[in-house]
Amino acid sequence: MAQVSRRLKTRGKEAARNLGRFRAGMRAEGVEALRGRVEELESEVQECRQLNLRLAELTDVVQELLLPIAQRDEQRIAEVMEKYAKGL
């Protein structure tokens, strides 16, 4: 029981110390630094969205090209390739 009590006391002190560091960092960095970080993250999310869209387009092209020759729609393939080329 004494070990559990010591462990809880130690963890409590660690948590308080970490909270103090966090608060000090918040005061030091300020709200403007956090706003800048949020803007940076938003731009990274937008870039990921664009890459995912591009990947979906590429997947469509690959899917069209992997169909057996008898089932290929050459006009559709040309449209897909043209759409993909415009995105480059």
C-alpha cells in the first residue's frame, strides 16, 4: 500500500511539473505563435486533400487501363487520360 501511495505522489508531482511547463510555454509562446501553428497545419491539411484528390484521379486512370482489352472503352480511356493530364 505504501508503494502505491508513493507512486501516486510521484505521478502527481510529475503531472504538476508538466502542467507548469505547459503554462510557462503558453505564456512564452503566446497566442500568436499558436495561431501561426494552426495556419501552418491548415495549409498542410489542404495539401493532403489535394494529394488525395490527385491519387484518386490516378487510381481511376489505372483502373481504366487494367480492364481487359475486350472491355476497354477507348473513348473513356482518352477522357480519363486527358483529365489526368490537365491536372499535371
